[in-house]
Amino acid sequence: MGVRRRSGSFVLRVNPILCDGFGHCAELAPELVQTDEWGYPILRSEPVPLTDAGVFESARYAERGCPRQALHIHRISEKKPQ
Amino acid sequence: MIALTTPYLWYTTRATGMVALILFTLVASLGTLVANRIGGTIVGRFEINELHRSLSMVAVTFLVIHILTTVLDSYVATGWISAFVPMTSAYKRLAVGIGAVAFDLILAVWISSLLKLRIANTTWRFIHWFSWMGFATALVHGYMTGTDSRSGFGLVVVASCAAVVACAALWRFFGRPTRAAGRTALSPLATTKAATRATPVPPRATPPAPRPFPTSPARTTKQRGPR
């Protein structure tokens, strides 16, 4: 399982209806999230490989730390993209 | 029925009750700080949120010790049922009953927060509103049952906790930031806030450095999945 998890990549996605612009994600995962002028997140859109453990950990913290649970990690497997 | 006659159980009940009240005051205040979006410069917003979560665990631990020692102690006739069901205690029926209501409300908030990633966020928020009621009933319970809380230092502590959370509730109600509260003059939601604000919002001290990833809104919109 651990091996399989490290193959492939992930992107962080936001549900724009739930998001209220608290800005926790930009603090927790600055590698993946910027905020716009209004404080809403702009997410890095290209997939990050799961081997990048530090970024993945940041993404998990951001997913867990969102006060509105608007973020989730979308995994992209290597064999079947999307 | 376990009957323990040591007086230290009773002392522990009194002490942990007082400490739990103080801790829940801190938890409620920190939760208000998170909801009103304090932080981001000196202290991170996520740090206040993490402190709120961690302290709530400590507070619940003290609450559980408070209830366990009350039930185990034979000095007051309060059974296991009375910890959950109101008006079943032989000792101070009404006051302990209010405490049971407070425990049930806090339990609901606690369990829903433990399940936060598994339940809908709107459900969690709805249950989380009951934490105010839980604190209020806990305060009344503390004042009515507390051996120490009607005079001297104990009364000062209870009154301070009540005052702090009352201020937090008023601030939460009246000072609640709208979405995108005054970040920029372009925001349509910023107008009502900006009218009441005496000084304009200063721009952020350090604008974020441009990053290599594309920041076009059209692309991020296309990338969004359904929930």
C-alpha cells in the first residue's frame, strides 16, 4: 500500500462554494496555495508527484486544517490519468 | 455500586470542575478568534485553530475526570445515568441536571468534531453552534453546584469566565467578518465594511512573490471538481 501510494501524483482542489477565504490553506501549504486579493485560494494546477513527501504532507495539513473543509486532495494514478 | 470514601475524589471533582470551566472559556474564546479571522501576521490563523483543537481535547479530559470522580465518589449520590440524563440525580437534582445537559451538548460538539472529516461541514457547523449553549449551561451548573463558586476567589473565576465568553459571543455576533471583508475596494462586499471602518485597510506588508505555477482564474475554475 505504501508503495502504491507513492506512485502517481496529486492535485489539491477547492470547492468554491464551501470556501469562505479563511486563508488557513495558504499558511499550511504555501507550496500549493496562493491567495488572491480577496483572500481566496489560487491552487497550483499541475499535478505534484506523491514522491514529493513534504508537499504531500503540507497538502494533507491544508485539507485537515480548512475550517470549511473546502479542500481535498485528488489523486491521479499513473496508469490512468484522470 | 462502587463506593469510594476518600475525600480526595470530592476535592478532585471540585478542582477539575473549576479547571474545566477555565479551559472551556479559553476554547470558546479561541474558537471565536478563528471564526473572526484573527491572526495571519504575528500568529498564524492555523495556529490559533490548532490551539483551539488541542485545548478542547485537554478541556474534555478534565471534564471526563470531573464526571468520573463525581460518579465514583460516595459523598454525593450521583450515578452513571445522572451524568447523561438530566433530573436523575438525588443530589442537587436541578443543578446536576443542568450539568448533564451541558455534558450532552459538549459531547455532541466533541464527537461531531472528531468526525469532522467524515460528515458534511454544514452539519458540523450546526452542531458547533450548540457549544455556546453548552458553555452557558456549564456555567450555570458550575455556579449552582459549585462548593467554591459562590464566594471569594471561585466566584471571581466564574464571573470572569462568564464575562469573557459573553464578550466573545457579542464579538462573534456583531464583529463577524463578511466574506472578503475589506480586502480591496473592488470587492462589492467590502463597501458596507469600509463605510464603518475609520481607516482604510493597509495593504499587506509583503506581497507574495510570484510563483511559477499558472494563476489564471479560468484554469483553476476548469480544474475544480464536484465537491
